[in-house]
Amino acid sequence: MSLARPLIAALLYLAASGLQASPLVDSAWLEKHLHDDKVKILEISVVPEQFDFGHIPGAHNLDWHTDLVDPLRRDIASRDALQALLRKAGVSRGDTLVLYGDNHNWFAAWGVWVLETYGLGDVKLLDGGRVKWEAEGRPLTREARPAEPGDLALSPLSETHRARLADVVAIAEGKAPGKLVDIRSPAEYQGQVIAPPGSTELSMRAGHIPGAVNVPWGELVNEDGTFKSVDELRRIYQAVGIDGSTPIVTYCRIGERSSHSWFALARLLGYPTRNYDGSWTEYGNAVGVPIDNPSGQVWRGL
């Protein structure tokens, strides 16, 4: 009985709130629930400072540079650190957690992925993110709303949704089953550029992981930044031989853009997908791994 009551309460809340099983919520739904104590909102933007100049009312800001990563090693934040951060933002057991950000939700989707590794598999993403919210003239505030400490409990870290260097090398060398999806621009994939202009995280090699197909993340979204329909997404991936019948690994340069594609594949299509957060800055700097470089460009330290 003690287990049944919370489940019944959760189902009644979902029915009353209109919240569907979809991992996405739209802007109209979120505006309607801005004062719902069971809905907690987190902004995770490429430029965290813009939160101070206006954000969705009630939202709390997470800085991806410091809050979602380990400060002493290249890794995601520890369970204890992340749990303390979310509790400070008022997140409790049973809350509906909605993430949003700028740049088509790149880092918001990365936040969803990070939370997934700690057992939060029902975190929602605001479809269209910050840009769509602003374009529709929905409310913004500079007020930082204090929160009562929450009691959220994260699970131990799980590697279920995460790929490591050894995993992608095994797929590239045909020693393990899997499909690799490179979501970077065609120029990055072909090796014509090492990294997007202005990027400081670089690799020693240009190109892509052997066997990877190139499906740039931008193909997955509409003009307003919302995700294309499930049927459209399915057709996009089927065109390159991705149908969910084989395990999938997404990657980009540092793991954030690929989280956006991971979200589409894993959460919207339901395909078995892991995100390789080491991505090209790890793979392209690793010694002894196979690389395809159609352009033949050589890194010269410039």
C-alpha cells in the first residue's frame, strides 16, 4: 500500500496537469505551470550569464562550465555535488523537472543526459528552448526566486547511456556491434576544419571515426528550434541506415551537440543510444586509434 499510494498520486497529478509521457513540454504548458510547486525549471545555456538579464520566472541557473562537470578531472559532476546543487534549487522527489537553454537546447539536452546517468529518466526538455520562449513574448524576469531546499535523491552513476573511448574504438574496428552517428557539420566530419570557428577545445587530428554516418544536429529541428515530428526524425535516420535495430552511439566535439541528437534518438524515438561525451576532442587526440580523414588536412598547431 505504501508503494501504491505515491504511484496513484503521481498518476493523478499527471492527469490533472495535462503532462504527457512525452519527454518534451511546449511553451504554452510551461507558462501555465509557472506557479506549480511540483514543476521545477532549470536553465542550462551555452552563455550562462544571460540568465541574469532575463530568465523564465522561477527558473534556477546551472553553469555547465562548473555545475555539471567535475572541477578536477574531465568528467561529469559527481552524484553528491549534483544532488546538493539540485536540492539547493528546490528539486524534490516527485517533481516534474523541466530544462531549457539557448542555442537550440544544446546544453539543456546535455543536462538531461547527465541527469539520466544518475537515474532521472523522466526529465523534460522545453521544446524550442529559450529562443522560442522569447520569440513568443512569454514572461521573463531578472528576479532570482529563492527556493526551499529539496529532498531529491539521485541514484549511483550508471554507464547505460554513456559510451567510452574503448566502446567507440571497438565499434570502429568491427569488434563490437553498433552504429556511430557524427552530428557535427559536414566540414568537421570531412576533416576540412578541426573545430567550429572560435572553439578553443581542439584535437590533433581532423576527420571522423571510421564507419560513422554524418547526421548534423540541425537536421533534427524546425525553424523555431522545436524538434521535428517523430515520423520525420525516423525518416532522417532511416536514410542513413539507423533504425534502432542496432545499438547507437552519438558524438560531436565535446559531447554537448551530440546530447541533442541523443535526446532525439533515445528519448523521442526510443532507440538504444549512448552519448560519447569524450567525443572528438578525446578521440582525435588519442594515440593509436583509427581515423577517416577524407580531406587529408593536417593539424599544424594554428
